[in-house]
Amino acid sequence: MRVTEKGQVTIPKDIRDRLNIGPGSEVDFIADDKGARLVVISNEPEMSGSDFETWLKSRSGSFDTGGMTADEFMEFLRGARDDLGPR
């Protein structure tokens, strides 16, 4: 493959398919004693604001605190606070 004036290269389709690289994937080139290696950093495309809202709505109601209030749940997670007196 050839490097463009901007320093860009095209990753061959068979390699993109094998490494699950698609639009939005992040890759890096690592130089070593044999040359350079392509390393996939993330196969997940960047999430837009609307994608995040969709994801957030899909999580709504998916967590059951067993009837605990927010304060009770936070105490359950963090443990009782020693620096406060009894409530």
C-alpha cells in the first residue's frame, strides 16, 4: 500500500474484517525492532449525544435496589460513616 501526502494508509479489507475494525474504530501504530505494528485500541464507534440518550434509556429500570432509598443504597455501597453521629 502507499502512504498519501497526508500520511494516510488504507487498511486492507481482510485485515479490517479479521480485527473487527470499522468506522469509528481507534487504532495505533507501534514501532518496534521489526518495523511497525497496527494495534486496535477500540472497536467501539464514538457515541454521539443521541446514542448516549438511547443507551441511557435502555438501562432505565434495569437495576433493582430492593426498595432501598438513594441514601440507604449509598450507605450500602460505601459503608456506614464513622464521622457522623446517629441519625
